[in-house]
Amino acid sequence: MNTFAMIDRHSGYFWGFGDGHTPVDACRALDAEIDGTDYQYDYCPRHEARATYDVYDTTGHDVFHLAAWNDVAESILSALDDGRDERVIAAITALPYVASVERRILED
């Protein structure tokens, strides 16, 4: 099991942490915890991820691995609970980039 940190692709803000064997598993777990909506998840190239989605139907996360997380980053995050804070975003995006995961609301 791995722990990943997600940056929301639409806003660029820190979205949260998720545990999973893969980045998709981690995104699914985090989204289920936050809103319970059932999404379809797919990997997408990072360079295409920010420009090729409709925010109302498809969003997603840039996923970073917490293997390189350190005490400094932990202290920044624990002191702040606002994912819009530039120090939090900088700490997360300094981690090793793993994948961009696109999510779509499942059609009825």
C-alpha cells in the first residue's frame, strides 16, 4: 500500500491524501471519503491533463508519491488546513510526480 498526495487539476489546489496500491486506487479512496460520488478513473498524460477536460464532466488529480515526504513538509501541512496555501502546494508538488488521473462522472 502506498500513500499519495493529490493536487486538483482544475483549481491547482491540494486536494488530499489517499492510500492505495495504485494512483487510481488512491484517488478513488480519497474521492469516496470526500463526496461518495462514483467516478470512472483513467490515467492521462500530464501535459494533456490540464487542457483536455470539461470541468463539469471530467476533472482529476495530479498525483505525487509521499516516499520523499519529510518533517519540514509535514510541519507546513499540519500548521495549515487550507489546500490553497502556496506553501502546501509547493511542498506537495516538490514530491515525486507519479501520474495524472482523470475522473468522469459515470453516466446513468
